[in-house]
Amino acid sequence: MFRRYPTGETNAWRRLAGFSYLKRVKAMGRGRKPAKELSSRDKKIVGQYRTTVDTMPRLAEKYGISKQRIYEILLRAKRFGYITEKPKLLMRRHTIHQCEICSKIFRIAAKDDLITKGQLAQKLNIKEGTCRWHLNQLKRLGLIPKSFATIRSDKLVKALRCHKRGILCTAAVGRKFGYKNFYSILSYQKKKGINIERVSNSPIIPDLKPEGQITISPPRS
């Protein structure tokens, strides 16, 4: 059974309930007010994004925050009236023929294309984000193949190098490195444009002497 209140008492309860609801709404609205200006760190981020060749991933790595956070800072700065677009002439400041990193990457790509981005960054002693940016600049101009440094696994790089040397057969290489579908992997890497052709070794030819002894002649270069 529901208890029925007189009309005056019911209206009082309703007014009290409405008052408590408004009180809760006001309490929820309390807290830190939105800032009307960028912090000093955010200003530095916006300035570096505009005046340098740093990209959002590189800035995120530098300041220890996510790429999404960098994007939100730039978006917020734009609402406050800051100019966040990169000048079109900025990318021309990066001259590839004068860039030491690009020159090293070009020389490495000419020797061997079986390498991961992590291995390349370690060889150049730079961060992987920086290495990725220079790779993109070289690939954009067609100076290195787009398939260069696209392998993600260090183990796969070892397996492909072993396959290219031709020491073991393809099935044996797959068993050695734990790849059951190594033939499919080779086919996929070949479609990407990575050179996985085996190095042709000269056959070992036996020489027969009059005494009946057999000697193995070294392979001819």
C-alpha cells in the first residue's frame, strides 16, 4: 500500500526534491574552469610543430605523451587563435643530399634491403620515430624502394638472410626458424618487392689425378 500525502504536503516534498536536484546539478558543474590560454609546454609544442620538421609522432615521443594528445593541443591552440599549420616551404629546408641520416640510409639500402626499422635506427644510433621520418622522405622522392625496412620481425630477417645464402633448403630454413608457412612468407615478401633470390654458388668440381686421388678444387670467383 502506498501512503497518500495531503496536497500541501505533496507539493512541499516536490519542492524539496527539486531543490536537492538543482543543488546536485550545481555541484556537478563545479571544478576547474577551462583554461583560456595555452600552458608554456603547449606553446612550445605548437611552436616546434610549426617551425621545425618535427611531426606529431616525434613530438609525442619527445614530450612523453600520446600522438592523440599532441593533436588535441594543436586543435585547442587553433581555437585560441594560434596558427598551427606548417608552412609549405618548411619541408624544403630538409635537403636530402646534405642530410647525414638520409645519406647513411641511402648507402645501407644500396647494400641490403633485409632490415627492420628498429635495426636500422639502432645502426644509425637514432630514435625509431626519427628514422621513420627520414625513410618517408626518401621513399616519397623515390630514392629508395618503398619495400625497404618494411619487415617487422628480427627473426624473419634472419630467416630470409639464411634463405638467400642458399646454405639450407627452403623447408629446412622454415623448420630452423619455426615457420610452418615459410613458402607463403617468401611469396608475400616477393610481392612486396623484396629481393629474396638465392645467391648462386659455383659448383664444387672434383679433379682426378693419375694416382687416382681426388682433390676438390675451390670454387671459381
